Amino acid sequence: MSPRRRPPVGVVRPRVTPPPVRRRLATGPLWGLVLAVLVLGSLLVGRLTHLQVVRHDDLAAAAAEVSTREVATPALRGRILAADGSPLAANAPSTVVTVDPAALLGAPDEGRSLVTAAAEALGLPVEQLWGRTRLCGTDGAPPAPACFSGSPYQPVPVAFDVDPVAALALLERPEDYPGVGVSTIPVRAYPAPEGVNAAHVLGFLGRATQEEVEDPDGAVDAQDRLGRAGLEQVYDERLRGTPGVTTVTVDPRGVVTGQLGRTDPVPGPDLRTHLDTEVQQAAEAALHRAVLQARADDAPAASAAAVVLRPDSGAVVAAASWPTYDPGVWTRGVSQGEYERLLDPARGQPLLNRVVAATYPPASTFKVVSLPAALQTGVDPDEEYPCPGAVTIAGQRFTNNESEAYGELDLPRIMEVSCDTVFYRWAHDHWRDLGGLDQDSDAGDRYVAVARGFGLGQATGVDLPSEAAGLVPSREWKRTTWEATREQTCARAEEGYPEESDPERRAFLEQLARENCTDGWQWRPGDAVNFSIGQGDVQVTPLQLATVYAAVAEDGRVWQPQVAAGLQGQDGTVVETFDPVRIGTVSLDAEALAQVRDGLDGVNTAGTAAAAFAGWPHAAYPLAGKTGSAESFGRTATSWYASYGPTTDPEYVVVVVVEQGGLGGEVAAPAARAIWEVLRTGRP
């Protein structure tokens, strides 16, 4: 019997990995992720749709703004013309050498060697050209105007008014001067018809300031030249025209890569004036001769001015100021030294327009104001009045010129011989009638009222800048001035004037300071009598005095002086006409006006200007005029002559003043006659 076999026994073998466990996967997080992706995708699609569809135009414009720039092109400036159309300020071509900004940015030395080579080829200072590549206000940049203040997206001008032949030679060797260009720009030129200067009337142009460029209205570009004086300043916006605009593309470095569009500039209209070239030249020449003659007679003759006016419209036919200067200095580029000389008082401040910006005491020319005022105080026009050589008022002696006495005179004769002592007495009588020192109001003062009625003490409104208002002194003005200066006046009363070298003048100033320290506010007898003959504190501009005489010629009508007549296209078509502006009427009764005119009529035939007008055709071309010699302590008299004519039908007013020139009949009157010769005959 075979043995039994045992059933097999299973042996558990070790497992390397745990047995897999079957589990049910959770789908919630997956769906959440899917949902999040869908939401974010929807937001992205919505945002893209909003940007590409809804805000497409705005974003496109913004994108273009990042990659494009607008460069302004100045318009051709309008000319300034004389009455007959002759150009007084015109435009002439000037050759300019430029450098492309890309050539500067791409060079390892910022273009220094390129600029140096160009400067040597042109024979110009290297530092001058290099400075013009430096942006104003940055490190190493020279002060304006020697730096660059223009657009960084257009060629940089480094040399102006260059010889065209030398400039074009650079273009023939582009491999040596990469990025160097040559262009032609218009600059101001002064043809000087009839030899006319007229610098103070025309004015000049200057670079735009940073403030002007950054003004929110955006009307001024850094390359613009703006009017800085004269008519150029007053009519600057009209003369400039409308600039053109070029839209360019730029890369991230700011280098221009292309041009997208362009609008051409529109030239400015021409400005036609009332200036007559022959009369203007005559006025300038007459002033020059008057100054030379006065200096030959040992008078300082520090400055002078002349103005010719149309009494029936205010049109300024001529306006001359001396000393003057060459207006072309601004086109060539004025240096700092030249600019300082133009402002130097020792050289007469040539930039100052003395026709409108300088004031002087008018002296006896003011009597056309004082005589009507005296008649309003009760002076009898039919009586005769004694004209002694001197009168004593409030303990002070007042005299005629050279203390000359004339006996009994009627009113016209008083004007003819310019008798000061009669005016002194009239003014003193009126001062006493108003209350003397006790009167602190100007309400009843006829001298002050008539002066203001003629428009004195305020600007005329002429179309020239920097016009002075002048001064009509009065009680109220004197008190206000005294209160403002009392502390300084009293200090001078104690300290004196040690800096004054003239002992006599020093004593005079110290006495005046002592008097004014305590009661300088008072309107004294001396104030009233000096006022009546246009001295003391009375101040007028030559143009103001011309408007006064124009009012006498025009029965009291006062017209605003105007230099410009209108605007016209460069082809001569009228754009705009500036009509005369009537600004007032002086209240002069017929009797007063007749007395003034009768007196002025005799000045040139039998009065203080008779010598200057000897041989003048009085019957054919009668003139009315008045001399004046404004005296100041320690100074030579300032010479005046004011006139209008012909008296039968007044066409012109002529006024001449020579500061510290001497007597009016000897200096200013002969100069005025030279101007009248041209007005009468058309020939110097």
C-alpha cells in the first residue's frame, strides 16, 4: 500500500508593492478647475473684445501717439510796410547748417568729432557750434540763446547766416559729414528805403522763452521768433501767420523713422503803416543835426525825439528817437556785450523809444493847456496884462527867460513872447482863491482839470509798447507821493547828499529834503506857478504833446495815435483796415480856442521861433507853433518845439524835443523846420 500524500500547503510570499486598491475618483475639483478656466477665458475674451472693438479708436490713437510726433514749421512772417508799400522790415534768405539728431545719438562721442570737422570746414568756432547741439537746461549746455531749444525730432541748426558756397561744400562730401544738412530759412531784413532807420518803431524779434513754449494754448514753438519791441511786438500774433505741422514716426531712441503727414504753413499778412519814408528820414536826419549842433555849443544833448501826426485821424506819419541803433543786429545775433551797450545809460540807452517811453517837462509848450485854464478861472480875454521880467511869490523870485520885460501885453502877444511872469500871477491867484495851503482837494483846480481833459497823465493808447503815462501833478498826487517817500526823504534831510560832487546842487537837494520831510505833502505856491508853465513835476511824452496840439488844431477833438493802417495779403489784397479811433473831446469854448490859436500863429512870425522860421513862406503855408525851454537845477534846458499847420486847414502836427539841448527857439525849432520843409514841398 502506497503511502498517503499530503495536500499541498500554500506559502505566503512577500510583496514588493502593496496591493492595488480600487477607489472611485472625485470629479468635483476637476469641474471646478474647468469652470475657473472657462471664467478666466471668458473674462480675457471679453477684455480683448472691449479693447479691440469698444476702445479700438482710443487705443489706436494712443499707440500712434507713442510712436509719432508732431513737428511745427514756422510760417513766413508778414512784412512791415511804409504807407506807399515800401518794405521797412522784410524777409531775406539765410543759409543754415544743420545736423541730424540720429547722427549725434549714434556716434560714440555724441557727434563731437563731426561737429568739430564741420566747424573747421566753415571757419567757425568749434565750441559755438557744439554748444548749439546741447539741449538748453541740460548739463554742459551753454546759456540761451547759445544752446538748442528746438524740437529733438528735426535737424539741429548749428550755424546761421553761413556762406552758401562753404555750406554746400559740406554736402559734396557726405562720407566726411554724415547727417550734416544745409537749409535756407527766412530772417528779418531792413531795406531802409530813403535811408530810413525806424528801429524803435519797427522793433525786433527774439527767441521764444521756455514759459512761452510751455503755455497751455500751444501757440508758440521753440523755433519761433517773437516780436520783442515796436510793431513787431504789438502785432506779433498776426504777423506770425499759421505754422505748418509735420507728423513723423520715431523709434524708441527718439530718432525719426518716417513721415506720416504734413500741412503747409500759411504766411502772415503784411502790416501796412502810416509812415511816410521821406518824412521819417527827414525827422531822423533833423534830430541828428540838432544833437550835433547842440553839442558843438557845449550842450550835453543827451537824447532827442520827433513825431509827425495827422491831427484829423491820429495817423503817425513819422516817429524818430535818438540815439538809435542798427535793427539788423538782432538778425545777425546780438552778443551779450552788444546787448548791454544798447541798454547802457552812459551811451544814451539806444533801445529806449523816446517818442513814447521817455517823459520830459514840456515847459512853455504847455501854455496851450494853461491859457484855457486861466480863462476858466476868470482871466479877461480882452484885457492886457503886465509882463515884468520877474515876480516875487511867497518870498520866492520867479523870472522870465533872461528876466526880459515886455510891458503890457494882450493874450496872443503873451503867447508869442512866452511871458512866464503873467502865467505865474494867474496861477498864484487861482491857488489863493482855492484856499492856498488849506486846500487838499483838486476838485476846483482848473489847471489840473484842463490838463487831464487833454488826456495828459495817461497813455494815449498808441500801437507801440512801453508807453509812459506821463504825470499831471496835483495835491492828491503830492500827498500820496510824500507818504510813500517820507521815510527816505527824512533820512536824506539828516544824512545829506555826500555823493553829489557839485556843492551848489548838493546844498539845493539838502534844503529840498529838509522842507519835504516835515510838510512835503503841501501844494505850495511854487507848485502851482511851475505847473502853469509846464515845469516842476509835469511830465509828458513827445507823442502826448503831439496829441495836445492835434486837439487844438481839430477844435478839441482827440484821436488815438496809430502807426499801423491795416493788414494786407502779400499780393496786396486788403485783409483788414484799422479805422481811426476818437478817444475824446476837450471842452474848449470858442473864445479860449481863438486866443490860443492867435498866440500860436504869431510865434513863428514875431515870437520866440521867428529866427528859426526866417524866410518861411508864411502867407502860402502858415504854421502855428510854440517853443519851450524846460529848466532844471544844474542842467542845460531841454529844448522843445510843438506845431501844427497849415493853419488854414491843418494837415500835420510836428513836435521835436532835444534833452538838455538848449533853448527851444535855437535847437528844436530849426529841427522842426527841416521836417516842415519836407511836408510842404516833399523835398528835404
